[in-house]
Amino acid sequence: MASKAIYTAVAIAGIAAASGAAWWYQNQPAKPAAEVALAPTGNAASGAAAQGGGAPAAAGRPPAVEVARVELLKLTDDAQAVGSLRSRQSVVLRPEVSGRVTKLNFRDGERVRRGQLLVQLDDQLPVAQVQQAQAELSIARANHKRNQDLVAQNFISQRSVDESAANMQVSEAKLALAQATAARLRILAPFDGITGIRGISVGDYLKDGADIVNIEDLEAIFVDFRLPERFQTKVQRGQRAVVETDALPGRKFTAMVQAVDPLVDANGRSVGIRGCIDNRALQLRPGMFARITTVFGERDNAKVVPEEAIVPQGGRQFVIRLVDGPDKDTKVAQRVEVKVGIRRPGKVEIVDGLKEGDVVVTAGQQRVQKDGMPVRVLDVAPKPDGPVRGPAPAPAAQAAAMPAAAQPGKPGGASGPQGANPCASASAETAKPASRPKKA
């Protein structure tokens, strides 16, 4: 009971003290008008606190902002992807018929020419059949010629001539069959290339379809990669792509887009692309991992601003542009809607809304509450006489701007061989083979 009485007394004393303080505050005399005029008001006080990090500032002074100028840069519209390298032509030689190996006419890793004999299987029986068919054909031709002479003298009927002509055609077909059977035992190179490592030796008996050796055409290398479907309208045949490999760090190769798959992959929503690289220096190998930068276009005088200057609002992009104010130290803010283009680390392209040399706010946009508001510039770079050039262009732009004679892997370069670019005809396949190649 004693504690309750104490609590009650303390509560009553607190209420009385609060009531007295409120009465005293309400009955204070009013401040002079001069003091009220000198006190900072809402916006001015908040602007002063914002610009000085909490330190008091003079009343009515414009807020301070940081700015930058619209620069001109060389921008490259590109996209990055990863892919794999593959030979322009690749084949694994396999026999069409069974037989024993009697001759190997190549060495591992050796360059071979189209039509060159690589493997010879035992052909004694087929050769004998060819000789027999040739003899039968010779007899059939002689009989047919004799019958033609006899029918002209009316010694035999026309039926005998027709029968001899049919026999001659049968003999010709038998000879062609024997020659085709013998040709299947000669395995030739289907195109110019480099052989792999063989897995057979002279004397081995090969069944039809057994692997002999692979041949790779490395004069031109294909690079296969995929890009998201949103790029399908940008990528076209003939565009350039810069290829880098982990196996050759620091080296860049220029590829030309050869084909774009018309089918969009439904699983990854991506489109397949194939490029071609001039590889006559034989620096690239099929199966390598590659990083590809596809170049869609270039703009030499693109207008860019720091990405901090962009103020998004309701799906639209704005910047705060500064124009000259009433005195040399004051600028007036104007909010301008812009259309952005390519984005680069720290930079954004302005397609429409600004011109070269315009000054935009990069920090302190929250202090500019309305258009026409005067602001003070904390730091602005002096306007140069000519166009402002930014940092060095991206690797893709460097490779695109590099002359053909100096680009790595390009014909006429320091390490590249002379002659026509094999990628120019990489997509053209030879219709007529030199012989009957045995391939998979």
C-alpha cells in the first residue's frame, strides 16, 4: 500500500511539472521582427544543411551541385557471348567394305591433299574381276562389230545384231561394277587438310565402318555461339566479331558472321550464329573455348554523359541541364527528357535531348526542386576548344578501327600469310568430288 501511494505522488508531481512548463512556454514574449528575418526558413535551411553536410549556411543561398559536360566518344554497339571453335571441314575416314590394310600412305599430323591415296586395302580379287570384265567386254565389242558388218551384207538378221549389242552393254556394266568394287578399297582424302592420329597399322583387318583417322581443314575455323533472341534483328551476315581464347591470352582474332540460324531455341530463347576466322597461320584448333564480342555497329561521335546524371521517372529518362544564370557563378536548372542508347561502365549514350557541350547535374539532383531554380556549381571541367574525347575505345572498337594489315590473324599481317581469305568461300561447298571419299 505504501508503494502505491509513492507511485501516485510521483505521477501527480510529474503531471504538475509538465503543465507548468507548457504554461511558461505559451506565455513567452514574442521575438523581435529583425530576429525572425535573420532566421533560416524551411527550404533555405534544408538546402544549406544538404550542401554542407549538416553545417549551417547563409540564408537564401542557391544549393550547390556537381556537374559534367556532354562528351563525344566512339561507341561500339556489341554483345558478348561464349562459344566453341570447330573445323571448316572435318571427317573421320571409314572403309565402306571389309578388307586387310596393305598400305598406309600418310603420317600422323601430316598435311594431305584432296584425292591423295591414304589407305589401300587388299584388292587382289577385285583387280582380277576387273581384268576378267575387260576381257569379256573386248570379246563382246568384237562380236558386235562383226555382226554389224554381216548384217550389212544380209548374211545375218537384225536380231543377231541387237543381241550382240545387248551383250556388249552387259559386259560394260560388269566392268563398271568391278571397277567400283576395286575403288572402294582405295581410301582417298576428300579435301585438303591435316590428318589426326591413326589407330591402325599395315596388316590390320578392318571391318566396314571402322575408324581409320580424322582429317581437319584448318585453313578457316568456324566459331559457333548463341546470342539472346533480342539480338536477332541486329546480327546479320558479314558483320565482324572479335574472338579471344584462353589458350592464347592477349591475342584477338577477327571473325566474319557466316550464318544466322533461323530457328530460335525454345529452351534458352537464343539464336545460333556461326562466324569464320582466317586461320592460315594455324594458331587456332577445333574444340577451343572462345569469348566472342559481336559488333553490330559503330558511332564515331556518340554523345555520352555520366550514368549518375540520368534520373529515371515513370519509365522515362530525365537529366537536369544547367544554363547561364544572372551572374557568372550561378546557373539555372532545367529538367530535360532524354532518350538513352548504348550503356558502358560509367557512361550512357544520349540519343536525343542534349547536344555537345551541355552541362548536366551529376550529384545533388534532389536539391533542385523545380525548373528555373538557380544553383551553384561546385566542380565543372573547363569547356575544351574541340570535341571531348573519352577513354580508349572498347577492344571490339579497337579491332574494328585497326587496319587489316595490323589485325592479328588477318591476311597481310606480321604473322598472317598472304593470299585470299579462305572465309570468303567458306560456305561454298565443292559439288563434284575428286573421287569417292570414304567418310562418315
